[in-house]
Amino acid sequence: DAGVIQSPRHEVTEMGQEVTLRCKPISGHNSLFWYRQTMMRGLELLIYFNNNVPIDDSGMPEDRFSAKMPNASFSTLKIQPSEPRDSAVYFCASSFTFGEADTEAFFGQGTRLTVV
Amino acid sequence: LAKTTQPISMDSYEGQEVNITCSHNNIATNDYITWYQQFPSQGPRFIIQGYKTKVTNEVASLFIPADRKSSTLSLPRVSLSDTAVYYCLVGDVIKAAGNKLTFGGGTRVLVKP
């Protein structure tokens, strides 16, 4: 398996533009997580899905952020409109939940977003 | 989720053993202790997980005392490529709805030649 695949790897956009980050989890995994990493705040969990359903989005900063998981093999994180303070590395991770247990989480390479 | 405290940074030299201690005084009965490693420009990677006593794998060892209020990650004979940030996480990974990993600040380990 190629692991968790994120695209694009780098994104530079102007303030006010819409940004869409994409993630393909590991095949067979049924939990998916979006994280944001900055020097100031470290790694923050934004939202996580289980079986394509958003379970907890309490980490989403504000209404400008939205995430979807239309099927088991694809998820998007959208920022509209983007602001310079959204500049960060965004990671997607997936794991497999079976019964009441979870495997370890596997992270993608991340998308480095710069909003100018 | 239990709060964790670990050193901000540690320096070491090639071939030495590195021990990183994490404090988690309010760990709950169902909580496991998990360590992740993050190299620059990469996502975190699972290293090891344990509940009590000692766990060892091909990468590291994890020592957990009887009271479980702390744990120590031990990296034997480090090399330059072990330079990374190491995160200690404590939480109940036995959940019906998926595991929410909460990362603290981590320990930045620098291995010098």
C-alpha cells in the first residue's frame, strides 16, 4: 500500500481565495483525521471521521473551514476564504477501528499551505 | 485525555542511548501510552505503545513503572537519522468511535556526530 496520500504537497494562494486539500486514506481504514501543524500551536486535531461520518469537528477553527468524506477512499478539507493565519502544514491520517479498538494512525506527508 | 509533560529538547551523540521521560500524573485506568516520531517535513510515525511494565520492539523500548504516572522511551545507540521530534500521548485507544490522538509539544532530539 502506498500509505496515506495527500495532495497537493505545497499550495501557495492569495488571501481570500478558496483552498481545497485532498486526502486518500489507506485502503481498508475506516477512520480519518485532519490535523494542522504550526510552530506556535503544534499539532492540532481539526476533525475526525469514522465510516465516512464526521464524529468530532470541535477542532475546526471557524466556519471558513469545512471537511467532507464522500466515500471511504477520499476526503477534502476546504478553507473559504483563506487568510494568512491559515498558513500551516495540514496532515491527514487514517486508522482502522475494529470493534472497540483502533490500530495506530498512519499519517500522510502533509500539505504545506502558504496564504499571502 | 490525560495531560503529558516532556522535555522540550535533548541533545545526544551517535551511539549513545537516549531516554525521554514523559509525565502523565492523571493517567486513567483505560489509558495507553503511545509514542510517535516526526522527522522534518514528514508526518508523525508510530513508534511504540504500552500499558504497563516494559515493551520492546525493533525501534525502541518503553518503560512504565507500576504507578503509570510516567513513562520512558529508550532509543538504543542512536544515529544521526534519529534526529526528530518525539511525542508522548496518553489516551483511551479502546473506543468505539475511533481514536482521537492529542499531541503535546513533543521532545526535539538532536543527535550529533
